[in-house]
Amino acid sequence: MQISNLIRDAIELLFVVAIAGMIGSILKRITRGGVHVYLCPTCSRPTSRAYPRCRHCNSGLP
């Protein structure tokens, strides 16, 4: 029983380290200006590059 608790605790620690590393990486990119918002060329509003058309003005995206 003792070994399984140690393994569980080690896995939880690895999860915490991984999540903290991801959050730290995101915060670095945001503070250094590495995150850019994609703007629609027609309406100049932020939009997703995942879709072929702007959800605000329905124009085609390049």
C-alpha cells in the first residue's frame, strides 16, 4: 500500500510541474509580446483563423 501512495504522489507532482511550466511559458509569451491577435482585414475585429469566414462581417479570410 505504501508503494502505490508514493507512485500516486510522484505522478501528481509531475502533473503540477507540467502545468506550472505551461502557465509560465504562456505568461512569458504574453509579457514579451509573443501572442498576436489575428484581425479581420475588412472589419478590423479579432477573429479566428480556424474558419474560412469572419464571424462578424462574414467576409472571406486570406
